[in-house]
Amino acid sequence: MSLRIVVCVKYVPDATGDRSFAEDLTTDRDAVDGLLSELDEYAVEQALQIAEATEGAEVTVLTAGPEDAADALRKALSMGADKAVHVEDDDLHGTDVLGTSLVLAKAVEHIGYDLVVCGMASTDGGMGVLPALLAERLRVPQVTLLSEVSVADGKVTGRRDGDAATERLQASLPAVVSVTDQSGEARYPSFKGIMAAKKKPVENLDLEDLDIEAEQVGLAGAATAVLSATERPARTAGEIVHDEGEGGKLLAAFLAGRKFV
Amino acid sequence: MTEVLVLVDHENGTVRKPTLELLTLARRLGDPVAVHLGPGADIAAPVLAEHGATRVLAADAPEFADYHLVPKVDALQAAFDAVGPAAVLVPSSGEGKEIAARLALRTGSGLVTDAVDIAPGDDGPVTTQSAFAAAYSTTSRVTRGVPVVTVKPNSATPEAAPAAGTVEELAVTFGPLATGTAVVSRAPRESTGRPELAEAAIVVSGGRGVGSAESFSVIEDLADALGAAVGASRAAVDAGWYPHAHQVGQTGKTVSPQLYLAAGISGAIQHRAGMQTSKTIVAVNKDAEAPIFELVDYGVVGDLFAVVPALTEEIKARKG
Ligand SMILES: Cc1cc2nc3c(=O)[nH]c(=O)nc-3n(C[C@H](O)[C@H](O)[C@H](O)COP(=O)(O)OP(=O)(O)OC[C@H]3O[C@@H](n4cnc5c(N)ncnc54)[C@H](O)[C@@H]3O)c2cc1C
């Protein structure tokens, strides 16, 4: 059996840096160093585990993003993915999630797939809806937000821990899945993996290759507009006391003062 | 009259509080029309009416329970086509966001997720969201189609605004995608008897500093004295000390209670993402340099095993 797995990954500004907005109210990508979204490492990990358990499986990592996004692909390749596809086009700047799902869906179809694996959300935009949109566009089942996933006999099965219930979900391939950070720690690239990644193929595509018009994406193609972005005022420093036996009482008095007790 | 669709979040007809908040927000934009999918519309209707629903469009079918999510998208789309709404409001759960996204794509509409406020504007509703771990607040507007907006819990105070709430049958034809993902089994989450984390007015959270599953009783005792929900950091969840459903942060729940109390939590950016818009924040941590202290209105540097039980006792004593 062969299994073609495509993992969608995003190159994001490091969450531990001072992230901010550029003048056009898109994410400022120059202000902070970028990296492979940590939540997508879980997707790469699960894809690799599924591939390792399946004969003739191939893992392709896919990203749509600026030139630097190649770093994210390189990281995924060094973890063990087989090849990479990078969709890069100046017209992509400012694309919203609906536009991004169009680009990725076209690219996934271009690559050929049995299973698409995504992270649960990006660590910058954080909407968490791209996998569902991909499934809608590709017209295949979505099996998303999984804390556990496995593939056998042409079916994908997983556990979804929702707000109201835990569900076991199952769908026939081809399908789109997304995995959470509960799905299992991602591996670190080994030295051998890092060296091997340098020789792995990276295919570059632009919008024309995917038959997408510039108007369908970018800021102009977006169906939402950000009107303003305001830095939240820093919280004013409160009172800090050192516990010398009275800490609990002092805290209770503070809470009582604010009518919580 | 302008109508606004509100997707009802419920368990067998028991409506969850965020839905009532959505009805209250929807009234700013038009007449709320509630969409109730699955059993219990007769139980839900009076509550929905009490909070402003002029109509309740109800559909029940085995597909809603047997197959995942897409049947609900088909039904919400049927309501969309029948009503021609000015906006669609959906609760911001994982499922709510995915339903909203697919509806937006199908109807050629713009999507806003995780709004914390929504107000009418000259060019359609203006939404407010948090960005970058709540370091920023942004406002947005949908520029194409009908705004589809998911709204976070605690974004408004539910107001009584009695309306007719007439129950009408919603006719739904399921498309070919509806049966793609089977729900093989479903185990409802057991109630803890404490307030729901995302909806609670007070949240008491424990982190790695709590040290073990057993010691979480210290956190629970304080929560019970305050009538609070219990939260946990990812470190505590990953260690297996507390269930993931209680995780606060980027990959857990976002909470915005009146009071957030963090014990044995350092205050990493991913944790802050889930709690920094809380009204009052207090922390107990033995490390005076812990970043959580940058956020607090009141902080105690000390051992949580001394401070928290003493606090619990004092609260009980004050309550008499
Ligand atoms: C992609 C991603 C997503 C993440 N999502 C989340 C998320 O949703 N939620 C989340 O919480 N984290 C999340 N994290 C993890 C986050 O980065 C931190 O690792 C985590 O929040 C740390 O938890 P902690 O504060 O409990 O533990 P630590 O950082 O280890 O802090 C423990 C604190 O307890 C104090 N302490 C120890 N003993 C005592 C005592 N006896 N009395 C008082 N104080 C004591 C210590 O001084 C220390 O400050 C995420 C990380 C990544 C990369």
C-alpha cells in the first residue's frame, strides 16, 4: 500500500518575541524572528509516525509563505519528511484564511494526496479553521483537533476531546486531519536528519502554477479588513507582598476589598 | 426586519450560557433568530425566547449525532438560505469555529473568529478581537458577503429581552459531505459540579508548582471556597495532574473572569494568552522574579502550600 501524506505548515513570528502589526495591519514579519509554528511540529510528528507504520508512505511538507518560510520546510525535512513544496508569490501578502485555504487546497491537489495533516491552529493568527476549510474545498472528510490519530485499512481514526464530550471519529481516506499539542511530543531533528534535509527536494510554486488569480488572494482578495490594532496598555503593577506567615490573610483582605469574598 | 442567526450551543436542550450572550449581542444588529440542531428544541425555546429570540428554527435528525460536524454546517446553511440574515453569530468553541468557517466559505462570506465584542457600524458590524497573546486589541469588518462571526464566552452579560421565540421546523437536506466522518463513540464530559471554566466569574489555577495530582486538592478547596472554576497550566496537564479540559492558555481555554488566581504558575506567554484579559489577577509564587507578577493586581511571594490553605481558611472564616 502506498500512502501520500501532505503536512501543511506555517512559518510564524516567534511567540516569545514582541510581535506586532505592520503599517498595513498585517503581521509584522520583520519585527521578530520566524520559525516553524510549534503547533505544526505536532502535525509533522504524527505524519512521520503514520508513515513509519505504513509501507510505501511518503511525507511532503507544504507551506505558503514568504521566502524565509523555507526555514520552516527545512526544519520539517530535518525531522524526517521526504520532500517539500513552497508556494511563494508577492501577491500572497495579506491573504486571509479563506484565500490561504484556496492556495493550500490547490497545492495539495497538485502534489497528490491520501491524507492531509495540519496542526490545530497557527501560533500567530490562531484561528484554527484552516483544516476544516481545506476539507470543504477538497470535498473530503475532516477529522480534526485530534489528540490521538491512527491510519489503517484506508481509514483514519482519532480521538477528539471537545468541550462537551470526547468522541472517537473515523473517516475513509482521502481525508484532512488536524492534531493538537496533546497528540505527543515532536521529535528533535537529529544531526543526521539535518544533514540529510539539505539534499531533499524543495519544489517552488507560484500562483500561476496553481491557476490562481491575484485578485483571489492578498489583501485585496480578503473578505475581512482589519480596521485598527491597538497595543493593550501594560497592566499597572500591583502590590507584591512576601509571605511571612500572613500571606494568606493579606490576600484574603485584598480579595475582600474587591468584594470577591 | 433585519434578522441575525445565532447557532445554539446546547446539550439535549439545556442551553449553554455563551448562547445567551450571543443573543444579547445579536440584538444590537437585528432580530435574533436561533438555530437549534438536535434534540430538545422544546426545552430550549423558552430560554431562547426569554433572551430575545424572535424565532427558533429547529431541526433534528440522526445525522447530527452519527456524523461529525458537517451535518450542522448543512443545517446552518439551510437556515442561512431560508432567512437571508444580516449576520451569523456562532459560539467560539473548536466545533463552532469550524462550522462557521465552512459556512463562510459556502456562502462567499468573510469570517471573523474569537470576537470579544461586536457593534453595528456604517459598513456593517465591527468586531473586536485580541491578537498576539492578547498583547493587542484589533477591530475588524467583513467586506464580502454576510459577516460570519464566532464570539468568545464572557463577551457580554446575557440580558432578558422577552420575544416570541416561535419554534419553526427547519427543513434540511444533507449533502454528500455530511456523512463523511462517523462518530464511532461519544463520552460526554462528566460534570465536576463546579462552574464551567470558560464561563466562570472566578478561576483558580494551579501549575507545576502544585507538584502532584493529589496536591491539586489545595487548589480545589480554594476554588470551592470562592465558588470558582479550577484551571491548570499546560505543565500541570502534561504531567497528568489535572485533565486537559481545564487547561488555560493558547492551546487550552481562554478565560476572562472577574478574578484569576494563579498558584505555582510562572506566567509563560502561552499561559498569559489564555488569561491576561482577566479583570483582576492575583498570584502566589515562591519566585519573586516569576513573570506572572508583571500582570498581577496583588501578588504573594511564598510557598503556595502555606499561603493557599491559609487563604482558604480565612475566606471560610469571613463567610462565617
Ligand atoms: C505551542 C505552545 C502552546 C502552549 N500552550 C500552553 C497553554 O495553553 N497553557 C499553558 O499554561 N502553557 C502552554 N504552553 C507551555 C508554556 O510555555 C509553559 O511551559 C507552561 O505554561 C508552564 O507551566 P507552569 O507555569 O505551571 O510551570 P513552570 O514554568 O515550571 O512554573 C512553575 C512555577 O511554580 C513556582 N513554584 C514551584 N513550587 C512552588 C511552590 N511550592 N509554591 C509557589 N510557587 C511554586 C515556580 O517558582 C514557577 O514559577 C505552551 C507552549 C507552547 C510551545
